[in-house]
Amino acid sequence: MTLTLRQTILLCLALSLCALLVVPGNFPGLSGDARLTLAVFALATCAWIGTPIDDTYIALGAGLALTATGVISSGTLFGTLGDETVWLLICAFVLAAAVARSGLAGRAAAFLVSGARSVRQLTHLTTAALVVTAFAVPATSGRAALALPVFLALAKVLADRKRLVVMLALLFPTVILLSAVATLIGAGAHLITVSVLWESTGERIGFTQWLLLGLPLAIASSHLAAEAVLWTTTRRADRKGPIHITADDIQAHSEQPVTGPWEPAETRCALLLATVVGLWCSEPLHQVPPAVVALIGAVVASSPALGTVRLKDALKTVPWSLLLFMAATMAMGVALADSGAAKWLVSGLPVDLSPWLFLASVIAVSTAAHLVLQSRSARSSVLVPLVVAAAVGAGVNPVAAALASTAAAGFCHTLPASAKPVTLFAEIPGTPTYTPRDLLRLSAVLAPLTAALVLLFALAVWPLLGVPVVR
């Protein structure tokens, strides 16, 4: 296999760093475990950036190397698979499979979208519907797959207004990615962030607290992005004229009924989903962990009497590769923290920065990180341990810094390959969709807007909700 120039440069950088770490006289403040951790971390990061090797394979290799060299124990490596956040995601995917099988998604889409009478109404109603899906379907790629049939139905209805179809094609992945911050299960990166915070600081963010902090940001950023998409992809003439989309138009492209009386399965699924979300939100009252609630919901959703999907079929929808990736990167985070490597990496950073400037720097780096690391989970695995360690040294609340970094990393719209939802909606045979130029035009406007919005929330909104800027 021939290496490209970029891969060669990255490999040389990683090997050079490893060679420097091997020499005992270099970096006197580093322990042996810290040196090994940094070497493995550097090689894994370069492999994520510069090679086509599967991210999960790289993460597992890094975790195995850290275990074989004694930096972490085998119990630490394998114990991450039993973490409650992993179980939360597994059960959430089982619930999502039940929702998809029941047909509730198409019924909800028909209810919302058929009320639009103008282009702007259609844009914001679609945005609201996509934000709501963050509570029912974990992971952005799963939400994109669920939303694709709805987009295709809208594209058929608006076939004579090509620019509106292109606008909707760009709107769907944009809102899906930015609204993921609404819930803890919105992206695997959120669970990695929670795990890193727990291992590094002993502070755990529950489903309810994440919802309180993330949902307002998700709503604000999604509707702000909807306006940005509307203005960058359409002209004034495109936005004029009425819109009339009926439930029958959606029904023509849906296998399940979207109008009429509800089927018993739909009713049971809706009640179950409402109960699970309600229990998640009321965790401070009953003290039942979200993972246990999700497991109860998954068992009911797949039960022979009350369920809408068989358990073995639902388990096929679980992204096991993502779960293994999360577990391995959690182990890497433990190694970075326990060996002292993360603290050493940020020890040279200036500690006299004002809190707002520190957070602005974190947000700027996290917003741009998708240009280097395309995997959202990989970005959090690399950035969050360093951000938490740097925040502690700078006197900034590590929870605020980690949340700001994770929220800013949700922006990944610059290139078609920057995120799976962007790739999915960029390649739809027979349907007009956006070009790389459309993405660049949107990113030039949306990147600074979303970064500024995250900074505003970190400085002004989250402190009112119990997450101060400084410790």
C-alpha cells in the first residue's frame, strides 16, 4: 500500500514523538506510564486522521497496547463495556427500533409538515420535528436514516421547485447534527464526555441535567441554522409562493398509515416512549438510573405481548462498532488521566487566560476539529481529556469546558465526508441535492454563528442552570 504525502508526514510526526518519549532524559516530569500513554495516544490520533483504517480497530488496538504494557489493567479495559452509558445506548437503540417499526415517525412528520403554508414555515416546522427525534433515536446516523424517507416525500411534492429541494436536503443533516446536543443519547461523543468527566473529576452529568443544559442550545442553534440554510441556498423568488403539502403526499411514500385511527401497536409504543422519557427527565425524584429505565423500556418494547419489534431484530440495529469504540476510548481516557499524561500535556499552556478567553479558545478548536478528525466520537476522545485537564489548571469549571467543547464539536458541515448524515443526504440518486460549494457557503456563515452561540450559553445561560464558568 502506497502512503500519501499526508499519511507519511503524520507517521513521521508520530514516530518522532515516540522516539523523543523513549529517551529517559527528555521530559523529566513524565513517568514511564505517561510516556507509554502519550506514545499510544499520538499513534492512535495520527491513525484516525491519516489512514482509512476503521476508527474502532484503531481504538481497540490502542486499548490493547495500554493494557499489554501495564498502563491500565485488563479489568479497566473490559470494564468499560459494562459502563452504564454503554447499556443506555444499547437500550435506546432497541427503543428506536420499536419506534421505527410502529410508524410513529411518519405520522408525526405528516402532522407537522402538512401545516406549513410558506417556505419559512416549512423550514422551521421541519426543524422542530427533527429536534424532537433526538429523544427517540440515538446517534445522528440513525436519525438521518429515519428522516430520509420523509425528505424524499417532500422532494417529490416540491419537484418543480429545485432550490427548495436542495435547501431541504441541506437542512435535514444540519439540524440533525446540531440538535444532537439536546439529549445525553444524542451522540456517542456525549457519553464519552460524561465518562471522562466522571473518571477525571468525579462529577457525573445525568440525563436530566444534560437535557436542561442541552435542549435550549439545541433549539436555538437548530432554528438559527435553519435560517442560515434558508438564506444561503435560496433566493427571494424561491422563498415566495405558498406551500401546500398534504398528509396524502407523505402517505404516498410511507409503508405505514400516517393518518386515521392509531393502530394498537402505535398507541403502546407512544405511551412507552413517553413513559421512558418522562422517567429519564424525573430521575432526581425517583433516583432510578437512566440505564435501568432504558433497559425496562427495551424489555417492554421487545416483549411478545406488548412490544412492536422482536429483540433479535432490534439488536441488529445497535451499532456494536460504535460501542466498542466508546469502550476503548474510555479506557484511553482513564490512562491519560491516571498516568498524569493529560496533566503534563496542558501544563505548558498559559494559566492566566480569562475564563471567557479560555472557553472561546476551546470552542474555536473544537469547532474546527472536524476538518482533521472526521469521527465525532474520536474528536471527543482526543479533546475532552485535554480540555478537562487544562480547565482544572486554568481555574475554569471542567464541566462547563467539557460541555462547550462537545457542543462545539457538533458542527461538522464543511465537507461531504465530515459527518455521516452530511454524506447520506449528499448522495441521493434521482433527487437534486447540495454540492460541496453549498456546504462551504453555509459553513462560512454557520461556523462562527454556532461557535458564538455556544460561547454565549457557556458564559451567560449555563451558569443560571447550575454550571458556573469558574470552579
